[in-house]
Amino acid sequence: MRRSEAIAICAGFGLLGLGAYATMRWLGLSADRAEIWTPVFLLGGLLLWLATYAGRVITGKMTYHQQLRDYQRAVLAKKLAEMSPEEISQLLQED
């Protein structure tokens, strides 16, 4: 991740917090209550994102895993294409 991307993510998270605070004030919450609930809202969102990330790691549905599977299939397909019919039949008979 580049520095500019990290800065953009942090700025976006800050703007999300300001937006949550402004929305709560607009809905009629006092400043004290809005100041309490804004971090709760942001932390809840962060924990929800973390849970979805952990779920993708556990189930192996991350981009890295998919790229690795695609690469392994491509390597096996190339090796299979380079084999002669005799070698393929011998490989199938081995088990």
C-alpha cells in the first residue's frame, strides 16, 4: 500500500466519523451523546469489516488464494499438454 492510499483511507475514515457525528446531531442527539455514540458506530463498523475479512481468510476466498489456485491449474494444464498420450495413460494407471 502506498502512502497516498493510506492517507486516503485515514481521511475517509475521519470523514465517516464526522458524518456520523453530524447525522446524530441532525437526528436530535445532544453533543455529549453524539460524541459517545460516534466511536461506538465506527468501532462497530470496523469489527464488522474485521469479521468479514476473517471469514474470507478462513474459507480461502481471498484474492491471493484464488490467484494461487488459478496458477496451479495453469501449470498442471501446461504440463498435461506437453505430455505424450503414453505418459498420460501411464499416469492414469498409477493411481
